[in-house]
Amino acid sequence: MSELKRAIDQISKDRGIDRDLLIDTLEEAVRSAVARKYGETMDIEVAFNEELGEIEVFEFKVVVDEVHDPVSEISLEDAVAHDPNAQLDDEMGFPLKIEELGRIAAQSAKQVIIQRMRDAEQEIIYEEYKDRVSEIASGIIQRRDRTGWIINLGRTEALLPKDEQIPRERYKRGDRVQAYIIDVLKESRGPQVIVSRSHPDYMVELFKREVPEVADGTVKIMGVARDAGLRAKVAVMSRERDVDPVGACVGIRGSRIQNVVQELKGERIDIVVWSPDIAMYAQHALSPAVISRITVDEEEEALEVVCPDDQLTLAIGRKGQNVKLAAKLLGWKIDIFTESRYGELNAARKGMDQIASVAEVPMENFFAAGFESIDSIVRTDDEELLDIKGMTEAKIADIRLAINMLAPDLDIEQPASEPDEAPTAEASEVAAEELGEEAEENNETPAEGEENK
């Protein structure tokens, strides 16, 4: 076996490059070197001889009576000297010795071979990792650059961008890390593998690895919402009635979920049961808080959640984390109210419904003009009420009359008329106390009614 043939076989085996691709690269490199030395007009053919294990180069010329271009033509007399059977217009091939190419041409051929081999290797790596998108890769932290951390995966490098890292997670050179492959890009310097540790699907893949029921599809993960490094909610369902999806994911004494938590550096994970009923699903998603009732607005994809007063903190969570993750998991907007606050709002809405009905003006028109309660109407003059779409002076008179009739039932405080004589000290003290009570009643908890999506 020739030295060249042995080298081709060894490179093909060591680097995983197709043998035929290597031979094509060699042929192209020699063709480029010949063109550099003799010019582009020379008609040549380059081929690898498997039997000899060598690259053969042939120069072709046309047999003519009178030679005008020595590069592409040969006289009949000279042709007959090479082949007695040669005739005019025949195309004759003459072997060209590669040794005569010269040092510069040989160096050029070498560079072409190296570049083509590098390109072929990069293409193989790209194809390999392109098919591994959505898988977990393991590597060693190599260095940091301005965009993130570079991880050595063995045959190539991966980039862990800053916005795909777990906040407050620290790395140093030589650390072994795992990450989720989210993309593979073709770059001029080679394929760029992009990985993430904060992606929700990374948690899905971790559960597939730790929970056999998730891996085989018995338990299905329906959704993941993460505040990476702090807390996550995972919705699960079981395809088999006798398999508890939450228990399967948690494992005996929490062994399975603890492996996931450990990999994510202590991220707290809530496993909740998925339900096709959005209200039930929301109730599970907002755990550990106890929920009293949920009103569903399917058109707006919004939920009005009511919880006991002592459960508000749990429902909202620290810095709104619990309700935000629940909203992200459901993909719906969530408004949370305490039972006491919800009762007040309902009473106000009921009164507004009645006023809107009397005026024969849609309640939305009142809200659009900034009137959300009967108290706001009572304290507004008629001129401002006329700004409400569809409102007339006659309708305002009807509203005023209706409010006077509804005042005792709705506990509406009417504006006091000017007295005929100065109020007594006792009357002033009573008025001050009433104003103080009203201020306390209107002092809402800032967290209540918070909107999240």
C-alpha cells in the first residue's frame, strides 16, 4: 500500500471524514496547483489511481496540421511519434509528473487539502449537533468571552450566553456543566452550538432522564414555567389511571425530584396536576394557596381568582412570584382578590349595573369615561357626566333620582346640602369620625387586584 493511500485511510478513520470526500479534495487540490503553475487554459484531468495509490494527472491536446496554441494543440508529426495510430482532430492525453509542479504550487495544494478537510470536518460536526437540538450536552467550562461562557464539548465548542444562564450561578474554568442545546448555527469558523440552563425545556429533559414514566410517555409534562434558579411550576398528567403523575415525578422520599433540584442548584419545583378545566388547572397552579372561587372569561383569557383574606400572601407569593408563574403556566391573565375586597367590588358593580340600566347606557361607557363606582358619579357634576357616551341631561336626572332611591341599600353617602345655620361642635366631631372611617375603608391593600400574565 502506498504512503498516500495509507494516509487517506488513516485520516478517514481518525476524523470520521468520508474517504471519497478526501480523495475528491486531493484531486481538487492538485488540479488547483496545476492551474496555478501552467495556467487555466490547460486541459487536464486529475484522478486517484486506487491500484497504484497515487494521484495521476493527464494533459490533453488536439492533433492539428499546424500548431497555433502549444498548450492545447500538438502537430500530427509529434502525435504520430507518440502513437502511430494518431489522426487529425484526435484528442491525446499525456501524463504530467506532479513532482514538476514546484514548491509554491505544492504549498498551495497543501493549503487547499487542509482547508477542505477542515470544512468537511466542520460539516460533519454541524450535521451531528444539528440532530441533537433539544438534547442535554455535557462539557467543561473553557473560557469566558463578552457573550457568555465557552464550553468544550469534545469535538466542538458550545456557547452558554449570559441570558441563558441561571442567575447568580457561578462558573470557573475546568467546571463540568450540563446544558440544553437550543440551536446550532453555521459560522465561518465552524458550527456554533448554543446551549441554555434556564430554558423551560431543559427541566423537561431532566425529568425525562430521572423519571422513567416521563421518558416512556406514561406521565406527560404539559407545561413548565420557570423563574430560573429560584422557583418553577411543572404541570403533569398521567395517561394511565393507576399512575399518580405527581408521585412519579417526586419519587420515593423525593429522590427523583431532588436530583433535578440539585442539578439546578436548589431551584424550588412545584409539581401540579394539569386539567382540561381551566378553573381547576388554575386552582392547582396557584397552590399552595387555598382558592375560594374562580371566574373565567374565556374571550379575554382572563381569570378572576378569589381567596380567603389570610391566603392572599400565599397566592401572590414573594414579589408576586407564585401568581406570575401560575399565569405563565396557564397562559392566561390572573387577577387575585381577597373575599372581603371581592365583596366590596361586587356590591359596587351591582349598583353600577342598576344605574347603567336606568340610563340605558352600557356600563362599559361609564368605565371608559372613568366612572367605576356610584360614589364617583355622586361626586361629579352634570357637565362632566355629559362626557359619557350616550348620556343626556334627561338621563342624568333619572340617574340622580335612582341614586337617591338606592342610597340606603348601597350605603351611598350623599353630598351634604348647605345648612341653614352653622353646625354644632358635636356635629363636626361626628362628621370627622365618619370621614376617618371612610378613609380606612378605601385604603386597599396594594397587592390586591394585581394583574399578572
